[in-house]
Amino acid sequence: MAADSWPEFRGPGAQGISTATNVPVSWSATSNIAWKVAVPGKGWSSPVLAGGKIYLTTACQTEGSGEVSLRVICLSAADGRTLWNVEAIHPDSSVLIPGHMKNSLASPTPIIHGDRLFAHFGHMGTACLTLDGKVLWRQQALKYSPVHGNGGSPLLVDSALVFNCDGLTDPFVAALDAKTGNVKWKTPRDTQAKKKFSFSTPLLVDRGGSKQVVSAGSGFVAGYDPVDGRELWRFRYGNGYSVVPRPVLSGDLLFISSGFDLPILYAIRLDRASGDISSNNAAWRYAKQAPNTPSMLVVGRELYFVSDAGIASCLDAQTGAVHWSERLEGDFSASPMYAEGRIYFQNEAGSGFVIRAGARFELISKNDLGERSLASYAVADNQLFIRTVDHLWAIRN
């Protein structure tokens, strides 16, 4: 994958790892800013990047009408110029439910694949567009009742666009045909958790040449066959709900956080995973300052994460031994990113923390934009792209 491509939530490989070079280390609202542009509407989806263009979604509301337009915007990565702004979905006002203060009508991050872009808006619909802004199909027939709105992003596996539909009742995982938008399969969660709603994003893993979709929901994480949605295995974690972090994988170890009310970090062995693996496949668990919202990050032997309350930690990924745990400033929702031997964290106040990767804590820089931010980074050679509540910023050395 080219270093100037960041095609989905958490980038190439979907695990927050960048191969970009000369990535900025220091910035502020007035320094190392290549450009800053206002973004119309509201949304917390993260930007995606391909071919020198940035794509992001937003929800624009017509004042006084109650009407909402769910849109995709394309901008030039070089100077921030808007190249096109297209309506992807026009939802019926009856499905516009009250959200959460950390959510929006445009929270899922889109996916770029080849010459197609897939924009997902949860229960309000999904659309496929060309990279010059032509809508090829819309899917609005797949219904469920969300809680706090929509948060999880989709995953593309061959011809299947897979996403979680973990609403108030009857949660399920679904796949659309990427060419037509038709529903390929729906698999019920069959969870015993008291609260059914969650917001996680699936992860594609390869197990001995066989593709699996790993999807975390309320009460358990499971592997699914992307062809027909058949559940292959599951690992139960009780009544954990409102699960947000995207799973991460390192070798045979899968890392997940179990959600509210008390998040527990699990390292789960996936070798020979089949059926219910809850009793035998937990390599280790960690119950101190695990994240409710930010996804985790594995680099080499180290596992990095930050709690919602701002405690950043580094553990040995194989054993769970703690290398360090340090308080950063503020609350956190964005997922961390790795580039050039550094870990990048972004807090909700718009402050970025750059830390040296490794078993010893070393803060390199703290960088304030001074504007609320819940979206995760997009990265390219010599550039960071950061979405805040009203703007998109290009940080450049």
C-alpha cells in the first residue's frame, strides 16, 4: 500500500500503522499548518486519503426544516480546495434519532477501494460512489434501532461490505454486495448481554489462508465467514456492552476491550479457534485503565492504548506485563497511530501527544490545535490530516 494512501478507518491494514516518512512531530494552531479549511455540517468520521485527494463524510441540516443531507466531500490534499460535495443519503426525518455528545449522524469512516468509495451511515443507509462523486447505488432497506446513533465503520472483504448493526434489540452483523448494494447476508448476534447496543468496527484476519471477519459486540467477539456470515467461533466477556474499539491482531493474538461498564482488555489466542473458545483461549487479561472508546495499537512486541480518561499504557503484547502507564492531559476518543518509531495520540480538546515507541516512556511533544476533536488521524508522507469540530487541518513540516 502506497504511503500516500489511508483508505479506511485506521489506515492500510486497519490497525493504525503508517509507513509514511517525514511525518510531522511538532505543530500548533499557527505552526506547521499547510492549510486549514472549514468543513460544512457536522460529523466525526475520520478522513481517508488516496491519489492526492481527501474524502470525508458530514451531515448538513437545513435550518428550521428538520431535513438532513448526508454527504461526501472530496478535497485536494495539496491545498484543501473542495473538489466536489455530493449527497450520498437523504434519510427520512423519522430515522433521525437523538445521538450522544460523542457521536454524530456522520461518525462511520468511509472506505476507498480502487475507483470506488463506500460511505456508511448506519441505520440511515449506505452508498457507493465513484471517486469523482457519482452515486452508483444506495441501500436504505436494512433497518435496525440504534442507541446513541451510529459509530462503527464498515469493512470491505472482496465483494462484501460488512458492518455491525448492534442496536437496541436483535443485534446482527450484515454484508452488502459491494457491486449492487443488495444484502448478501445477515447473522444474528445471539448475545446474552443485558444491553445489546455496541459501536465497533470489524477487522479482517487471515487464518491459514482463510479469511475471517472478526466483529466485537455486546457480550462477545466472534469470527465470521465473509462469504455467508456463518459464525466460526466466539469468545464471551459477560455483559460488556457499548463496545467501540476496533479489534487488533498480532500473530495469533487478538486484542479486544470488552466495553462498559468496566472495560477489560483481553488477549485471545486464535490458533485452532472454533466454536466457543471462552474457557481456553484467553492468553491474558488486563483490567486497569483499558479503553472504552479508542482502539489499541500493536507495534512489534508492544501493545499501546489510552483510556478514555487519558491514561496511556504500554504492555508486553505476549505476556501482558506492564512497561509503563502514564497520564496524558484530557479525555480521549480518537485511536492512536504509529509512524517512524513514534506513537501519536489525540485528545478530545485537539491536543496531539507524540511518544517514542518502546518499553520506556518518552514524551517527544505536545501539540495543541485548540479545537474539539474526536476523529482519528489520516497520514501521508510529510503530512497529518486532523478533523476537528469545524475544520480539517493539514499538518506539514
